[in-house]
Amino acid sequence: MVSGWVEFGEKVSGEWDGFGADFTAEGKPTELPEYVVPEAYREWEVKVFDWQTQCPTLAQSQSQSLAYKTIKLLPTVGCEADAATVHTIQERNISAAAAFAYQWSGSYVAVWQNQMMELEHCLIHPRNKESRVRIIQLLELPGLKLSSVRVFVEQWYGPFRNGDQLGGCSVRDSAFAATQPLEASQVSGLWESTSAVANFHPSQNKMIQHVGDERSSKSLRDEDDLILLPKQLWCSVKKADDNLDTCCEVGWLLDEGRAITAKCILSSSAELKEIAIADETRL
């Protein structure tokens, strides 16, 4: 059995419901298209930034497969739980990913590549396994310039049911896109991390890996590099010290001076070199 996969599968599988929103490369929330917004909101000039979402997820322990759907529900006025209508469904299977790295905790990073590169970082809260975030960095190819950021804030609502129960008013979370973003001063400065790492090489065909090798390091975060997001989240895309590799990072500030992060290192030709998931403490 592949290292840590059974534990990972148990923690990642289930019905993950919540809210999702898109942000610009500067971290500003993007309004939903007018045609999906209920007329009442338009009349009241209420801006709507968040989709209500579902993410039914199922990992198979025998075959090391993982499939999930991101379901966006049309916004409703008030509590029209019965009127929840599906807007779009995006289905994904990691067999189609360019690369995938997972941790026993249920956290993972998936790399998807079409016209753009998508880095999907899923982080499970270390003290609440029913709470997670997915932060997706969309990068232009070539060049690896950040185009936009997509964020899902999700909670676990029970075992996998393939999304047959539409969200509505049972969702414990609330819309977040227009809430206060993280303050740069909370994450800038010197941090110490313990990272679990997976290394990737173009010559290998092992594109699903367990983040296993642990290492400790220190890093300095510059305020100017940070894209600050709501829900104590941030991300960054910056050139590594050698100015050849690009480091794409996301982070979740859990408490003052404590965070979890996920990171992808990409070569100048946009080939994945490393994925790391880390616990970090501010020094």
C-alpha cells in the first residue's frame, strides 16, 4: 500500500460544503456575473461575490484514485433551501492531474495544466479535521504570471453522497469574499517551518506522491510579495533567490504566529520541481 494513502483517503473523502469566490491577482474579490444574481439584490444594489459550493470527494484506497466535483449553486435570496439550483459542476480526477502530492492529514496539492496552470492547494485545519480551505492559483503560460486566485472555504458535512443534498440553509459558514483581508504585518517577517516535501523530476513517471521527507528551514516573508485574502489566508508568487525558479505559496494563519502553508517550486520552463506542506511558527 502506498505510504499514508489510506489515512489521507479517510480524511479527504466526504461532502465538503461552503462558499467559493474569485479574486484578482491583487487580492480584490470579483463580483458574480449579473445574470446569476437575484433581481432583489440588483434592486437593492447589493454586490454578490460568493458562490455557495459543494465538493463531494471520494478517495479509493485500493487504486490510489481520488475524484471530486466542485458544484456551484445559484445565489438565492433569504433561506430558499429547497430552491438551490446548480449553476455549474466541474469534475476532477487526479489521474488527469499533471502532478499530485498528499499528506496523511487530508491536505494535498494538485497541479492542473491546460491553457493555464492551476495550482490547487488544499489545507486541512490541524485542530479541526472538519474545516479546510482550497486556494487555487491560476498562472499564465508561459511566464508563470499570476492571473487570479480562487478560494473555497469548506466544512465536512458527512460521508460521501455524491452531492445529492443541495446546500441551502444547513451550511454552517457564511459568505466571506468581501470580509476583511488578512493584515500583512501578521505574516511578514521571519518564520521557521517544518516541511513535508515531495520532489518531482520530468524524467520520472511518479506523478502522485506522498509528502514524506521532513526538513526544517527559516524564511523571510516580505510584505510586498503577499496577496492578502479574507479568512486569514494569503498567497504569493515570486522568483526564488536564484531568479530562475518560481515559488508559489499559499498560507493559512491559524493563530498569532502560527500558520500552515503549501508551496510549489516551478522551474523557468514551468516544470514542477517540488511540493511542500509545512507547519510554521513566527520567530
